[in-house]
Amino acid sequence: VSRGKQAENTSIHLGSTIIGGGQPAMIAGPCSVESYEQLRSVASLLKKTSVNVLRGGAFKPRTSPYDFQGLGLDGLKLLKEVADEFDLITISEIVDPRHLELAGDYIDVIQIGARNMHNFELLKEAGRLSTPILLKRGLSATLDEFLHAAEYILYGGNKNVMLIERGIRTYERATRNTLDISAVPLLKLETHLSVLVDVTHSTGRKEIMAPCAKAALAAGADGVMVEVHPNPAAALSDSAQQLDFEQFEAFYNEVKRSGLLS
Ligand code: PEP
Ligand code: MN
């Protein structure tokens, strides 16, 4: 992953969106895929705001086993159905190495979540694919550990890796996690991989997501990810953190107005 090995940026082509090609991108969608109607309404919102990459979790790594665990394969199928209908690129998390190959039939980008950044067997298996991987920084991972996790995937042969900072655990409780903005320019110095920022899971605070997204882009991020839901109060996961449609449009417009987004 080192810039010493490859000076030019690795860009990932996702339909008309190129991540790491110099034009920062926006990725948005619900925390969890809940239903066809829910996903469809988010997809039409994204189309309206010219966001081309839809995220949505189907296999959810939840703190409690009693919480909604996601729709599993049915969720991936819904993502495919809606993506085909709206011509969108899709991202969803895979947690089990046995699902990696099959996921490629339904989604465009496989997310490896923060909890699995240290799951080396999952990383090795992801390295055997050619599907792009969005690798999240671990809950308490150093940048060196983050880069080594990415190295596992590239070492296996899959060069299509994107990194995403999603906040780390610190003593601070004002935010859900502490967004490490310095990770963006530091990673960009160290690696040719693209670097994105998840403003939802890092801040967990709707009212500061736009300034944090602008800070991420100003620091050189190749894109920003945010969660949006038609009715956050009724969401089956991350109900407190997802933007509703009006909030999403305000968020998008504020970030866009900065001139930092393509
Ligand atoms: C997510 O993006 O759906 C998610 C679970 O995030 P993280 O792995 O960063 O907690
Ligand atoms: Mn979430």
C-alpha cells in the first residue's frame, strides 16, 4: 500500500464515479437495508442530489445479539434490485468469509467494517477477489495497523482497496467516536490508496456532520460517507445518527457549496 512502491494514486472506477481520481465523491444510504420501499425512497433522493453510490448494511455487526441483525442475503438482493432500477453503485458490509464471493453477484463494493479490520482471515479471503473493498479503520486501530490490514488484501492480489476513517475510541464522550482528521493527510502521504471519511459513525452528531465533511475534504479526503433514512426515528439501527431527507439535502448542499465536492 506504500507510496514508496507506487507513486500514483490507485483510483477505483465505480460507474461514473471515480474514487481517488481527484474528484471527491459522496456515498450515502441507510445504516441498514430494511425494506424495498425504504431503499427505493433513499435511492430516489440520491438520484435527485446526483449521488451515485448507495450504501446499506445487510449483515449488521451489532453490539447486542438482541438488536436487529440485518436482512442478510435478502438485503443484498434488495440492494441489487434498487441499484439496477436507479443505476446506482452499491456498498454493503460482509462479515463472513463464506459470503464474500456470493456478495459480488449483488453488490459493487464490499465493506469490511471497523470490527473486522483485524479479522485477518477475512482480509486474506478479500484479497482473493477483484471486487473493490472499502476497509474501515478499526475501533482502536493505529494508522500503521490500518495500513497493514489493507496490505493483507493487496498481498492476496486484490489491489482495489479504499480506506475509510470512521472515528476511533477515546475518552471523549461528546461524539460517538473521535474523528481523526489528521489520519486523512497522514494516510495520503503514506499510501496510494484512496482515503474517505465516514461522518456518521465518527461523530454520531447530525449537527456537526457538514463541517466535519468539509474538514475531511479540505484535508484531502477522496470522499465522504453519511447515513440517511426516510424516517430515522423508526430506523432499525443507528436511529439517532441517520439524517432524514431534509437534513440530508441541507448537509449535501452545505458540503457542495464549499466547492470541495465534485
Ligand atoms: C457501517 O458503516 O455500517 C458500520 C457498521 O460502521 P463501522 O464498522 O465503522 O462501525
Ligand atoms: Mn450505522
